[in-house]
Amino acid sequence: MFSQFFFNDFFVNPAVAGSRDWYDVRSNHRYQWVGLTDAPRTFTLSACGPNKKMNMGFGGSIFTDNVGPTRRTGFQFAYAYHLKINEDVKLSMGVSAGMLQFLIDGHKIVTHDPGDNVISNGLQWSMEFDAQFGLYMYHKKWYAGLVIPQLVHNKLYFFSTQVETGSSLLYHYNLHGGYKFDINDEFQIEPALMFKYVKPIPLQMDAMVRAIYKEQIWLGASYRTMDAFSIMAGYQYKNYLSIGYSYDITTSNIKNYSTGTHELMLGVRFVRRDLKKGDKQL
């Protein structure tokens, strides 16, 4: 889950790889529900870039996601191919594949029956192959994408005897898009949406809007259904270093126990010297 999903779009959708004229490295640190013991913490690191001569993009990412006694860690490598629809619009098809490790720390779990053999006092983990597929249609002013993570739908095993736990990786469906409106030579307004669905959880929507000044400074706000409001800000230094911060104000009952959520994004862009000013993107 990212409040600044527009800023970490390659991690969300592998088809984004190669859609820009530069190589990009981005990192996300999310500290959710500060004040709760063992609250969710997420770290991601991703990199991607183009091969314009072959209309391709390549990239990779690593992440770790800690929630209570569980931890999910993984890495993926991505490939994307870009088709030219017309002079202004391209369609990218991307796929990524890698490994996921699901870990349970039994030391953090208190069972109803002491000594229950189902949950040991040590670490139990399952390593699985995973893949995802994405589509990404983009223009200088707008983009729209669809991504389906966890395509393999693997079952999880946590014991040396390979006893099935009854758990498996469910299909997820994420749809995202945005548009940049030029107000004048200095200001732009960008709204963006993301829809996330996995059965049987209700559809969740993230709606964001930000104001961009001289393609360097931006301020924004977002709303996530059944979860939180967010305020955010960012800055781009000399077209190669970006930083973004968001603070989530929880709207669910968790607000009675948490002081909110912090998310920090860092990005480094390796830009060609001949990149035109009009090609800059935040």
C-alpha cells in the first residue's frame, strides 16, 4: 500500500519500465499506524530504464513488508515491450517474475494452548515463485494501466513436511491512471486514481490530486476509501534528485490507537544530457 502510488509506479506496474527517457532508481519507506506495537512497515527499492532502439524496458525491485509476527520479502525482474499506437500514444506490455518469502515469527504469537505444535516458537517460512503482468498506455499528459500480481496462485507451505496450510496467493487486480492539466507556464494540476480489488475484500479506491510548480515543487492530498486521508509534498532538485513525503490521517477505528502513517519516497534519475525540458516528469 502506497499513498504516493503515482511516484512509485514501476513498483506497482512492470509495464512502466522503459516508458521514460531516463534510468530511474526509487526507494519507499512506509511506517503505518505509528503507535501500534508491530504495526506494518514497508521498504521497497526499484530501478528501471529504457532501450529505445529496441522499444523495450528493463528493471528490477526488492521489498520487505513487516506486519505483526509476519514478514513478506521478495525480488522481481521486469521486462516490457512498447508498441507505438500513434505519434503521441504508446502501449506497453510488461511482465515481472521472481521469488517471495513468507515468514512467521512464532516468538511473537501467544497460542490458546501452550505448546501447540501447529505454531512453533521459532521461525517458519515458505519460499514461492511469483509473477505479475501489466499493461500501460501512456501519453505526454496522461497514462492508464492495469496490473495483475500473483499470477502463479501458488499455495503456501510452512513446515518441512510440506503440509499444506490452506493458504495461497490470491489474484489481485489494480487499475491506475492520471492526467496532467497545464494551468499556465508555471503550474500544473495532476489528478490520479487507483482501484484495487482482491476477492472477497471490497473494492478500494485511492484518489489523489497534486499541484506542481515549475516542475519542481508539488503539494497534494489524497483519500483512500475505508482507511485514510493523506497530505503530501515533494521536491525535485536539478532534474535528477526527487523526494516526496506523505502523512496519512487514519479514518477507521485504528485512529484511536495510532498517531498516523508516514511515508518517505526518494528518487534518483539518470538523465541524458540532451533531454529536453518538455520531457521532464515528476
